Amino acid sequence: MTLASLLLQLLNGLSSASALFLVAAGLTLIFGVTRIVNFAHGSLYMLGAYCAYGLTQLLAGAFGHGGASFWLAVVLAAVVVAAIGALIEVLLLKRLYAAPELLQLTATFAVVLIVRDAALAIWGAEDLLGRVRRAWLAP
């Protein structure tokens, strides 16, 4: 083993450790604030991105492909995902406050799977790309 490959392995280990530290710190922060082990935050973030994409496509017909349809879609997507999050809170998480952490983890992981399958059923598995504006290339 050369010194260069040893240094490369050291840097790979440090990058993996830093990623794991960020995940652990985020989960600790979430658990410390909400007092519930919730793994569904990332899935709701994904749902918001897909909702914003779909609403942008829907509103582009009404407002054109300008910035107004994009920003309105972002605001509406945030409202939709906030309503879904409130619904999850009322229907599921309130009942789990006194439950053991393993039950909380299992229930919120189930939410992750449900949101993932719903996103696959609604938007499909292919990459979705929005309209690309390249004004600097136009004559």
C-alpha cells in the first residue's frame, strides 16, 4: 500500500464519518425538539418538491412560463405539504408521544414508505426536469 492510497482511504473514511455525523446530529436535533423519532421529514421534503413541480406545470398554462407560476407553485406546495404534515401529526404522531421509541420509529418509517409509493404512483420513476431558461445563450 502506497502513501497516496493510504491518504485516499483516510479521506474516504473522513467523508463517510462526516456524513454519518450530520445524519446523527440532525436526528438528535429532531428528537430533542419534537420528542419523537420521526424519519418522515425527508419524505415530506421530497413530496414538496414533486408538488412544486406538478403545480408549476399546471400553473404554467394560466400564468405562462414566467417566474410568477414558479413562485406561486412553491408557496402552494409548501401549504399542501404543511397540511399533510399537520394531518400526519393529528392522525398518527399524537398517539405515539408516550409510546416507546421503537414504535415511533416503525410508524414514521411506514410514513416514509407510504409517501414514497404514493410519489411513485403519481409522478412515476423517471426523472422530472423543469423548463430550462438559458437567456445568456439567446441572441
